[in-house]
Amino acid sequence: MNDVSPGDVSSLLDDLNPAQREAVSAPLGNMLVLAGAGSGKTRVLVHRIAWLMQVERLSPYAILAVTFTNKAAREMRTRLEALLGLSLRNIWVGTFHSIAHRLLRTHWQDARLPQHFQIIDGDDQLRLIKRLLKDHNIDDERYPPRQVMYFISSCKEEGLRPHQVQTHGDAYMGQMVELYERYQLTCERGGLVDFGELLLRSLELLRDNPRLLAHYRERFAHLLVDEFQDTNTLQYAWLKLLAGDSAGLTVVGDDDQSIYGWRGARVENIRRFEQEFPNTRTVRLEQNYRSTSAILDAANTLISHNAGRMGKELWTAGAKGEPISVYAGFNDLDEARFIVDTIKEKVDEGFNRREIAILYRSNAQSRVIEETLIRQGMPYRIYGGQRFYERLEIKNALAYLRLLLNREDDASLERVINVPARGIGTRTVEILRERARDRGISLWQALHDSVSDGTCKGRAGNALTAFANLIERLDNDTAGMSLHEIIDHINEMSGLVEHHRSEKGEKGQARVENLEELVTAARAFTQGDVFELPEAGEGMAALEAFLAEAALNAGDHEADEFEDGVQLMTLHSAKGLEFPVVFIAGVEEGLFPHKMSMEEPGRLEEERRLCYVGVTRAMHKLYLTYAELRRLHGKETFQRASRFLRELPEELLEEVRLRGQVSRPVTATRPGHGLSQQSSVSAGDDLPSLSLGQRVSHPLFGEGVILNAEGQGERARVQVSFEGEGDKWLVLGFAKLTPL
Ligand SMILES: Nc1ncnc2c1ncn2[C@@H]1O[C@H](COP(=O)(O)OP(=O)(O)OP(=O)(O)O)[C@@H](O)[C@H]1O
Ligand SMILES: [Mg+2]
């Protein structure tokens, strides 16, 4: 199968420059490709895999390639198959998380995990931590749940278990460690594995099972890693362990694009690599093939403001191209309108919508832009951030599915025990929780015990029994069904579809559509369109694989992936991608660079690298926009243009003048999806004004969505659907709602 004619080999090198060729055809061994954006690092990686197979005669089975997203993994596989002209089911290409998951799933016993362990995302983690704090009467102001979560994740990223964390006798740290320990216990009991755990567990799995380690070391002759600058300590250790003395490693990266320092990534890993992996060959690529020279020059100048760079040259043989357009919006609505109007022009000029990307620093910025796109009837898709699989209705449906697989999954049980409402109140859930905690059992078990010994009787007892019966019945009903049938059945029979259908307005409709989309996604999944699960199988096995995929890869395969829509994403998730036309919105002091990062030089440099990443996504045309007046956290503030704009060479910039309509400063609200501004409500000047469909947070009830509003001034009331607590009417003046 691997026989090649000389013609085949040269075709692997045909479309490469000399430095790229050197990298692709380097002998087996360790190699670092250090090069700037758009210089072909990812292309080199793909060609190198093909070379290893065709010329070095490695089996696909002997190759492990790590990409940054699952989408990138799919693309890499497709490109490889095209290059080699064969189907590559055996090759392991994926993110660190998906590969770790694969290891754990295969060796669940050695990893001391239940067979049907579930992956939990940040949202689930946070719920779990909030519950822990409540259960143990720990002050959540002193120990904010997010901080606890961050602490636990950082420990795991550094490879530390609770007993290994140094508290230095500090009481605060002691409490944190105790929380980590309790959190871990809860996860163990429920068979729950968070993202950090995936990596740490799989590292421990290999480290503590010499025979397994020997097996994988024997198997993987070559490991390849894209975006190496963003690996963290644990990932580095993982690679080192797996590579051992025998495997070769090819890593590619760009220190100027290191943007995950805040999440534990260590750009020093690049230097460490050169030192710790013997005989590393370092290759530099200097020609950029992506961008016009105007865009590239701007990027080069911008990044030159950072100190301590590893130093790389980047040039292009391409044309100068158009200048970079800068637009100062009157406010955020005006900024959004400019973007959408310009996109219309670009589409008229012949660009496909999917060739156009809108990038922003913070997720919250997308809403105004989304609303403008919707009003103008412009299709779009969001990549990254609050995505399909993170939406409330989808998480509810997934929670039912998880319960089918694993009744001990407390987080899922709690999520749906009263969704849709079935008369199980917070008091009853509280009883179950206490019981579960006191006896060290799952909520599911506590539910059964409380019913059978009469602790919960009457209406509450009946409601609990009905819920337990529902879950059992769903389990029975779905035996033998295919994955999408299972999901369809659960959507209907759990009452979720009905629940959202009866919700007023477009939001309910959108939720029902999302539930339907989940069925579509499941069908696509089993047909093997997504990711690398040749063993996805049928029924429950497929369900398990699907849930893992959903958790690993929230939103990556929305049903509209192939639709021709404008692409919206955060700058972080744009890494590695390229688009003919790019807008970077909100280029303002405090937003970008983010105000949390402005004080500290190190973090400011990371913001600048993020800007470098953004600018270098553009191939032909780049727009930078900002708003002079922006609604942030419910207040209107005057904004100043970002320092990053001033750092760009003036001769490459062109200011776009206001044209057409200018929107007036509106003290009112953002309109909700398709709703008029009259639907907004405000209780007074010093309170946030809110609109229907808006997400809010309440100190007691958590996060929810505004369904209804009535009255003005003192009497203004809103109806909010809270995720765990159901719908409530609240008086705005008292409710302390914070817009999200
Ligand atoms: N030798 C070449 N000839 C023509 N096009 C090339 C060549 N090398 C790379 N390209 C093209 O240049 C673009 C950038 O390549 P690639 O995405 O591999 O760069 P990269 O270094 O990985 O960028 P980033 O740092 O953003 O991840 C792609 O469209 C790629 O196909
Ligand atoms: Mg790349």
C-alpha cells in the first residue's frame, strides 16, 4: 500500500519552498519548525505526515498528530487523504483532549474509571463547585466558584493532585485544596471527568502502567504537534512521556502567537524542546503566503512592540493590496451596521459569505453584531464561545441522555429533575442532596431511598417516582434505536419539546429548532461525517461517543457548518484559520487590550499577540472597527481607540468616513432578537435596562433568560426563566439582575 513511485514523492514536495521542503523531508528524529503566521507550518505538518508514510514507510498506525481543534483534525485528515489518495481510518489525529479521551476510553479499567464515564465542561464544573460550597456552608464570596474552578484546573494543568499541592500552612490555600479534594471525590463517584482531568488521568495512566506505556511507545514512531507554542506543562510532560527515547517528534509553532498564557500555556516549552529533545533540528520558514504585503507589514510592525521575542523574519512576494480600513463607529450599533453594510458590498463584489469573518475579543460583543446580521437577513454562524452545545435546551437534552447512560451522574440529574416542571421543588431537591451527601450516595440512589422510606411522600413522593419511572421508561423505549432516533424520542417524551414550544416568542421557537438540530447532528455523527470515531457503533455505544464529542467539541459541528454564512468568532478561536476578508471589531482601549490585561506588561504583550493573530488571519482585506460609545455591562461608556491602532504604520491605514445613516445615541436598550425596542424595560436611570431574550444573572437563582416584561418605573417586573429554578416574576427595582 505504501509503495511509491518517484513521481509521488516529488508531488509531496512540489508545492513547497526550499525551507518547507527541508522540513518535510528531514530524516526521522526531532524537529522544531519555528515560523511566523501564514508561513505554511500547518501545511508542512500535513506534508510531513504524508512523507513519513510514503518515504519513511511508517504505517498510519504509527503516527500521532495533535491539532488545536477537532475541526483542524478533520481538515488535516481530509488533506492527508487527498495527498495520499487513500482512506486513513487508523491514524490518530486529534486534540490533546480527544486523544486523551480515546486512551481513557480504551483503558478505562487501568485508569480506574467507570466504563461510561462522562466528560463535563466548564459550566458543569461550575455548578458542581457551587453545590459543594453550598453543601459545606462555605462562603462563596470568599471562595468565588470561578476562582475555585480556576484553582482546580491550574493544579491539574501543573499535574498536581490535592495531596501534592503546597499550602505552606496557609488557611485559605488549605480550604482551596480541601475543595479540590471534595470536588474530585464527587467526580469520582459520578464518573465525571473534566478537561484537565482527561489529560492528567491519561498521563497517570501511561506513567503508572509500564506495559501500556511500552505498548504505545512501541506503536507511535512519530508524534507531530501543531500550535506548539500553546501547550501547557502537562501536555509537554505527556508528549515527553509518550515519545520516550525512541519516537521522533515534529513540532511547529510561533512564539508570537502564544495566546493562552492565561490558561497555563507555556511559550517556554519551545526553548525547552530544543534543549530537552536530543539533536533537534530547527527550521525557520520566512515566506508568508497568506496575506497582502500591507497586511503583513502591519502585523510585523505591531508585533515589533513586544519585547523578548524569539525573532523571526516574515516577507511576502505577494502584492501590496488595499490599505487597512479603519472605521470609528458612533456607537456599537453603528459599528455593527458598518460591518454588515460592508459585508453586503463584499458579497456583491463576488465574495462568498463564508469567506468573510468577524473577529472580536470578548464573546459578549457578538450579540449586537448578531442582531444586526439577523435584522438584515444575513446568514451567519458562530464558531467558538457560547455555542450550540452550550445552549440551555441542548444541555438539558444532553443531561437526559447522560442519565440514560449513567444514573449516578448527579449534575445531569439535578439539571433535569424538574425540567420541564413536574412538581419537584427546590426543597425536595435539597432533601435529596443532604441525604446523598450524608450517606455518600448518588442523588439517584437518594431519590429512591427517600421515596421508599417515606421521607418524601405525598405530592413530592409521587413526583419523584414519576421522574424515576420516566427515566427507566425512556431507557426501555430506546433500546435498539439508532442514535438520532434515541435523541428524537427523548426530546419528545421528556416533555422538553413541548416545554419550549409553549414558551412565548421566538426564543421558544428557536429552542425547539435547536432540539431538532440536535437530531440532525446525531444523524450526521453516525454517518461518520464528523471526527474520527470509526468505532462509533450503534445505539448506546454511539450515544456515548456522541456525548463525549459534544462535550469535547461544543458546537464544532453545527448543522449549518456548510451553509454559506458569515463567520463570527473570538480572536482566540480564530487561531490557525484564514479568511479573504476579516473584520476585527471593538478595537478599543479596555476591550482590546482587555482592561484586565492593561496593567501588567506580560499580559499586555499577550493581548498584542492576540491582535497579531487577528491581523494575520486576513488574506486580502482587513477592517479594524471601534465604537466611540459602547454599552458595557448595562452602562454606556465613552471609548478610546486602542493603542494597537496607533502602533500600526499610518501609511498602511485608511480611515473610512461615515456614510449613509448614522444611528443616534440610544439610551434605550439593545433590541432582542426580532423584538422591537418597546419590549425593553427599565426601572430607572441607575438600573440596567433589559430586553426580552436577554440573559441575566441573579445572586440567588443563577443565570436565566428574560421571557416577559411589564410595567415601567417602580412597578416594572420581568419574568425570568432560570436554568435550575424555573420561571419567576421579579420586581426589577429589587431583583439585582445583572445583564450577561
Ligand atoms: N509553498 C507554498 N506555496 C503556496 N501556498 C502556500 C505555500 N505554503 C503555504 N501556503 C499557503 O499559505 C497559507 C498559510 O499556510 P498555513 O496555514 O500552513 O500557515 P501557518 O504557518 O500554519 O499559519 P498560522 O501561523 O496562522 O497557523 C495557506 O493557504 C497555505 O495553503
Ligand atoms: Mg497553522
